Amino acid sequence: MRKSDLRPMLATLIDAPFDDKEWIFETKWDGFRLVAKTGGRNGSLYSRNGNDVTKRYAPVAEALDIIKRNAVIDGELVALDAEGRSRFQLLQNALKGKARLRYYVFDLLFLDGRDLRRKPLLERKGRLHAILTRHPLVHYSGHRKRHGKAAFNKARRAGEEGIIAKRAASLYHSGRRTKDWLKIKADQEQEAIVVGFTEPRGSRQHFGSLVLGVYDKGKLVYVGHSGGGFSREMLATLHARMMKLRTDKKPFTDVPHEDRTTWIKPRLVCQVKFTEWTREGEMRHPVFLGMRSDKPARQVRRERA
């Protein structure tokens, strides 16, 4: 099996839910996308770029031994809060055993050596459901037919990130972003590259805010400063990582508010939520949610509906 076969199919962002009898609608989980291989003593896990991350998520890999068939499965690893909602910012603590992990699986790519990616989505999901047994860590991610607006409203009331709309007969295109899968978000979120940090003020330690950028037409552009959403532990941990990446090279030709800024090499990727995009192409009130280890900086683009 090629590494490219382990890269997940991606969804295209749109701005509103819809109803359609030819589509199904799933919860959009707020976590890390992971593709799993099962059939051995323990399973193995791969990031969205096809990199083996089994050791990093060992409890999930061990839980996959409930699946006795040789399979390749697509899913999302999430951390749950006290109300059972997926929360991206809890993932760092979950990996240290401080929060509940759950691996929601929603597609079956291969089964016993047979490539199922050319089979319709609903057939693949049916076969996936048939090979699963109950486990606290591994759960089947169900769907709703036709009624996307109701699915979206339910997800929003539950405090989830949104929904994924999928054409019921869609094939699986590994590593490709298509319009057969669409994502509709309840709140605006964006992956961003950390390119610098400002000095702390008052009683705050380590740093004040992160300077953020994304790639646009191959060029790194400024999209905002984020100073909220950090725990004391994250301030210290992230500051230590950034200090190792310091550079004298500015990432942008025009940077607003660059006084007291330390620049770093554009290697680190984080997730932020924000209220809206300004006319200048900046995020209004971005709040830090957590670091992303599943996506290289060169792939970070502004998401547009």
C-alpha cells in the first residue's frame, strides 16, 4: 500500500447548510484527522499526510484490536469535555491522560486487501458499521439523510463545530479536496502559522500574543495577532518551542504592530477561532485553541466559502 493511499479525502468549505435527498450529513468533529490500519495485534495510525503517528496515540491504536479484519479506516480523534462535546483545545491534555479521548470512524477504504474507494459512500459506511464492536475509545460516526439544515441546527445546539455534507454515492478520493464532501461550520475557525510573538505585559509571563500568517498564492501573509486562550502551561511550553526557532528574518514585507516582536521560522501551526474576516484580510478577535501537529505549515491556506 502506498503512502498516498493513507491520505484522507478532504471537504470543501461552504457557508450554509442545505437539504438534499442525494446527500447525507455527519457531525463535524473538532479534532485530529487520523487514518487507521487494523488487523494485527494493535492497529496503526496515520496523520493526514500519511505519517505514522501510532506511538503518539498509543491508547487509540491499542483499542483498534477490537477490529479483527484487515481494514483501512478514516476517522477523527477528539477529546471530550464534561458535556461530551468535542473540543480541540482539550486534545493536548487528553494525550497526557487528563481528558477523554474518542476516535470517531466514518469511512472504510480497504477491507481484507480489497480496495473499496470506488464503492459508493453508503455501501462503505455500511461495511464499516458491520465490522465494529463496542469500545469506549472507538465509535461509529453516524449520519442523517436528506435533512442538512436540521442536522446543522442540532450540531450547533450541541456546541459542535458544524457538519460535513457528503454525496451519498460519492467515491473516496485519497488526499484530494472535492465538492462531493462539503463542510459547514457553526463558528469560524482557521489554521494559522505562528511567525512571531510579542513581549508579555503586566503579570503575564513568556509572551503576550502570537503573530499569525497563512499562505496566499504561495506568499506568506499576515492575518492577525492572538493573545487569548492560553493556559499557563501552554504559555511556557509554546514559548520554549518558539525560542528554538528564532530568526532575524521578517516573514512579511508589511507588518502592523511589530514593535517588541520576536520573529520565528514559519514551522508551527495552530488553530484559532475568530468572529469575522476584515476587509484587509485579517481575523477579528482571534482566540487560540491549540497547536496542530497533523499539518505542515506550507499547506496552511485561508479557508474561503
